[in-house]
Amino acid sequence: MIVKTILIFLINFLGYSEWLLGTSYLQRPIILGPLVGLVLGDLQDGIVMGATLELAMIGAVSIGAYNPPDLIAGTVLGISLAIESHANAAAALTLGIPIATVMLALNTAVGQPVMLLLIHRCDKDADKGNTRAITRDMLLSGWAQNWPGIIFNPLAFYFGSSTVAKLLNIIPPFVQTGMNIAAGLLPLLGFAMLAQMMMNKKVVAFFFLGFFLVAYSKISTTGVAIFAVIMVAIMYIFFDQDKKKKTDVNLKKDNEDGFDEF
């Protein structure tokens, strides 16, 4: 159990190292889930549970002043405890959502003040022109703001799901109900945000075509993806090539208007 706890700590620490490595999306469930499954000897369940949590938390992204739930805590603890209990992806989701919400509150309440102290030290380091101290304090501040998750997540895994369940039972029922409702709305919010970025009048017809193919036929999502690739290839061969030929003809006519002599 000690070895597993150490490995879980390393994965947990890797997730909280996004501030060191940049916005690499290492903290997403789709990345951490398989890693947790790998170290616990159940890669398949890790992939399935990671994908399930990613779907539920796809809209949990930091926009402006909004801080999303702690994906690292929810993923690492939710999936590890579910795998150790031989439970399914639904159990990982049931554990992951409230854990992520509670850990966000802890990080904000006791982690952010420590981070702010280090940031003020960076200001003093800048006044002194000490670039090495600025680098050190900046790196430490990234971990400092999440120190509750870095410490408590491996400990919670070590002491087991029963202890975590007792702590979660302290949460009032109305709060748990609200979190369950929010968990159901998060996938819708995530897809809406993705659609807002991608949707325009040129692709909206293809979006609904794919949706109706999956909803009202026996074609799987993979089949629709293959069908889409074929359509793209056909459109490129026939339409883009014709457009290119017309462009070449127009350029040739422009070059024959006599002005090329100048």
C-alpha cells in the first residue's frame, strides 16, 4: 500500500505541476485517469473512468475569475478509490465530483493566502533585481496554492474510501443535491462552449447531420467519423480542385491583360 500511495502522490504532484510546465492540460481526467489505472494495475478501468470524469467536467475550465472544481483531486481520488473498491465508473464520478468541489474550497481558503505571500516576495525580489529568487518564488507559488491537494489526496487514498466517505457525509444533503445537479449540467455547458467556438453557418449542417445519423440510425460514432472523413476527401477532390482551377484561370487572364510588360 505504501508503494501505491507513493505512486499516487507522484501522479497527484504531476497534475499540480501545470504551473511549472505551462497550460499542458496534464490536470485533465482524460490524462490522469489512465495514469492512476496504470499504477494500480487496472489500465482499462482507468481509461474508462478518466473518460467518464472528463465528460462530466468538460466544462470545468478557468474563465476569467471563475475557478473550476479541483480536477486533480476529483480524478486521482475518485478513480483510485473506485478501482481499489472494485467499483465502476459511476462510483468514480460519484466520489470525484464532491471531492473536487471540497478540495477547491480548501485550496482557495488555505492555499491561496500562501500563494499570495510568495507573490509579494516576488515583488520584493523584483525590486532587488534578484532574478533567481523571482524564479524560485514563482515556481513555489504554483504548488503553494494547491498544497492541501498535494498533501491530503495521497493521505486520503492511504486511509481508504471509508474515511473519505465519512468526511463527505458531513456535507449537508442540500449541498450534495446541488452538486449532483451541477454535475448533470456540466457536460451540457462543456458541449455548449465547444459548439460556440466551432459552430458557424458552414459547418452547422454537418453537425446536425452527424447527430441525426447517430440518434436515428444504427451507425456508431466511429462510423460517423469515418463517413465524415470520406465526405471531406470527396469535397476536397471535387470542389476545392475545381475552385483552384478557376483561380488559376483567372490569374492567367490577369497576366494576359498587357500590364505585365511594365
